[in-house]
Amino acid sequence: MALMITDECINCDVCEPECPNHAISQGEEIYQINPDLCTQCVGHYDEPQCQQVCPVDCIPLDPARPETPDELMQKYQRISSKA
């Protein structure tokens, strides 16, 4: 699954630079995650880096975007081939 940022976000700016796929950006009110770019750090790290640094624990899995580990790896390969 892609990750999402909830409205508990305090705009602390620590998640955005941690995302290796550049999936996190500043939204109108809080940070947001582009689900088309989020691989939960599959292909880069063992755990999602944004979740590791978030001080308020506001980055859960997005239940609207179920993805298997294989699908996340395929997305990573697609994204990295465009880089």
C-alpha cells in the first residue's frame, strides 16, 4: 500500500527530504504523498523512512491503495527506470 499523511501532520518538514522517490510534497495545508510515487521505500530501505522520522506518527498505510510487496517493487523499478 502507498502511505498517506493524516491531518495530524504538524508541518515539521522532516519527512519530505527522507523520501527517496520524491513522493512527499507540501500540500495546501499539510504535507501529502503522491501514491503513484510511494513504494514504502521498497527498493531503497527496509522500512519507510518518513514513518521513521515522523514525530507525531501521522503516516499510516493508505487503505484505499492496497499493494503487495511485488507490486511495490514493480513500481520502484518503473520509477527508477525513469530517473
